[in-house]
Amino acid sequence: MRVVAGKLPYRYVTLTSDDGSRFVSLSLFNPLTPNCCLLDFCFTVDKLIPGFEFNLTLPFFTVFYRNNKPEALRILEELDRKIESREFKACKIEEVLDKLEKSSGG
């Protein structure tokens, strides 16, 4: 199991399984900020990258859990292989945002 903790943009702790198939993240936040959600519950079955997700937000914290199915790990490994071998053409998000900004006249 891997544990990652951080403070930006808010305090969080993420626990990841050794094989990378499951992780849970706990985030702490200030509920008095203008852009916060005080109560949220979400459950998603992901069809694109097979797995399911669960999200629960209450005042002061958010818990997010994801469990990938075995075929999801194969999909992600194949995507990594394509990126490393340069078969997959990707562009940097900064370049896309710059082009959008220039095209909108901003």
C-alpha cells in the first residue's frame, strides 16, 4: 500500500493498493469558502475504464474511492505503452488552452 499526503490546494491523504487497482482519498476543506459543496453523494459505474467510483462529501471533508476492474489495468497499461512508444499523439493542455484563448480573441 502506498500513502501520499499533501496540502495543496487543500489537505489530503490518498491510499493506493499495491497493484494500483484501488485507491481511497480523504480531503479536508474549509466549508466557509464560496466554492464548496457541503453535501454530496455520488456513485458511478465507469464503462470507459471499467470500475466503479464512490464519492461522499460532508462539511469539512470529502471521501473518494475507486476500484478498477482487472481489464481497466490492462487498458491503462496499453495506454502507457502507446504513450511511451509515441504511437499515441497527445498534446499538452497548456498548448490547447493557448490555442483556445487565441481563437476566442482573449
